[in-house]
Amino acid sequence: MQRNTPFDFTLQNAQGESCVAQAWAKVQPGLDASERFALKQQIKEALRERDAVLIAHYYVDGDLQDLALETGGVVADSLEMARFGRNHTAKTLIVAGVRFMGETAKILSPEKTVLMPDLDATCSLDLGCPADEFSAFCDAYPDRTVVVYANTSAAVKARADWMVTSSCALEIVQHLKDKGEKILWAPDRHLGRYIQEQTGADMVLWQGDCIVHNEFKSEELAMLRRAHPNARVLVHPESPAGVAAQADLVGSTSALLRAVVEGDATTYIVATDKGLFHRMRQLAPGKQVIEAPTAGESATCKSCAQCPWMAMNGLQGVLRCLHQGAGEIHVTAQIQKQAHQCIDRMLDFTQQRPGALRPGLVPHLGAA
Ligand code: 13P
Ligand code: SF4
């Protein structure tokens, strides 16, 4: 049986004022090997029957990642998930990730049915940036180009000029800066600050954060590095400044994965959701990957390097989508039309650059 566990977390608005919010972590039932095998077989059959394809993020359960790859789907970062879903010919997209990923898939492919294992799977960045407050923030800066992170609702994207993900944010802001544009950025303050530092762009930042990455601790990381002096430190840019400052590489989930697979070190300390370790261990079996430190042993769900919302995705939820059509994503025609533009801009931009689909936030190990 799935267990529902409440947890509190802090949300910050554009001005950095905080409020405490509560959500439910739904802990997936423990399944034995034969139950998992049986569920996977049923899902494989149902995917074929329904003309459906499974699109999984690197943070979801390892079984779902494997299943996506075994059935012609994909396991990817949020940029590649969006592109894969748009380009695939299947009638139904099963998106195993969080809500904004399903909405992006639907916006790009309104003619397809988009289903998600659990519609409660959201994201603290999305929750912390309500469309009406965001709209007022934009109204206060009418002369700025509005750039939003993918981790936002469709309604927020409808107000944006550009959508970016962590794998192309730096290049796109650099491009806008080179054209003389001033930027309004939302909602992740750490990624926004990182881009501002790297590009020198004129940016006003919304003050949101990711409750998972915000928990990585810089002092404890410094101690862990001393214990592993030859380790490379890989950091997702949603992490705090003191953590990113110690990184050999700051990058998207794909960039971090590639750094482990292609890097010449044998040990890596990784500051991101530990779901990514599944693929790292599969593709680089001889290498050691160590979790970057969070709040410690009495960690709550939000401080254990595992996104409580990504963790809502399970085999049973995927089967419910396929058998019952559960978890359907709907986006109104008006929002779809408005939000499409900013996503298309990003997809066009990343196609034109050399080495399309290769993550770009790789200042230390060389951009692809
Ligand atoms: P990526 O775009 O790097 O996959 O990140 C998505 C995300 O939600 C990170 O927390
Ligand atoms: Fe959102 Fe953070 Fe979860 Fe990514 S890890 S989906 S940014 S809460």
C-alpha cells in the first residue's frame, strides 16, 4: 500500500518573503521482484496496445527508467523530454516526472493524449510562482525580456518570452544579453544568480528555490571533499552558491551524467536528486558516485536528496494511466497557444547551436 506522509516546506515569492506550505509525500509500496516483473510485463503490453510511449526523467524510480529505455521511450533531462515527446509519433505520451513536464508535453503536442502516473507530482518552484503574482511581477518591469525556467505552470509560461531549462539557460541568457536585452528571471534564485554571475546580464530575479537542491550544505561538502581529495564535484545549478562554488562542473542532469560517464576520475560527489545515480551506475559501473551532504541523519523527506514529487511516480501509477486513462493532462486552448511560443523559441534555439541536445552549462569540463 502507498503511504501518504505530510511534510512542511518553505516557499519564497518574488521579494523573498517566505511562507510555510504543506504537501503529501506518497511513498511507493515496496514490491518484491516477481511483482515488479509482472507489472513491467503488463506495462509493456499495454504500451503496445495503446500506441503509447514512456518518457521518464532521470529522477524517477529506476524501474521506470529501465522500462522507458526497454520500450523505445526515453530517460532524459527536461529539455530532451520535451523534444522527444514533440517528435514522437505515438498517440499517447506517458510522462513520468512532475507536472510541468506533462504540461510542456501537452502544449507541444495538443493532439496527443498526455498521461501522468500521479497528477499531484508537482515542484516547489512551480508552487512558489503563482501565475497572478508572476503577472504582477512582469507588469512591474515592462522593459525586460521575460525568461522562465521550465519548472513553472503553463499559465506562467503563457506570460513569458522564453522558456529555458538548466541545459540551455546560460546560452540563451548570453544570447539575449548580447542583443542588449535586460532580463526578468523566474523562479529559481540559485540558477538565476549562477547565470547572472556567468554572463554579467542585467537580471531581476524571482526568489524561489527547489526544496531538494536548496538543502545541499557547503561546509559539509567541504569536509567530504577533504575525505575524498581526488573526487570531482558535480552540482546541479539549483543548488546554493556555496555548493556551486566548490563544483568542478555545474550542469543539468544530462551534463552531470555525461561528466561521470566521460570523466577520467574514478570518484564523483554529486549534488542532485539521487534518482540520477541509477543511470550513472549503469553507464559508468566502475566509478564511485557519492551523494553530496544534506541536512543529516534526521533528514526529512525534503532534505534527503530525493524529490518527494518525482518519487510519486511508480509502476502501478503507469499501469493505471494505460488501463484506465488516469492522470490526463489538460491545458486550455488559450494557455496552450500563448505558452507554445516561449517553448518553441527554446527548442529552435537549441537546435541551431552546434551539438544540439548536448548540455551547455559545462564551464569547467568543456561545453559539448
Ligand atoms: P533538468 O532539466 O536538469 O533535468 O532538471 C529538472 C529538475 O527538475 C531539476 O530539479
Ligand atoms: Fe522541482 Fe526540485 Fe523536484 Fe526538480 S527536484 S522537480 S526542481 S522540487
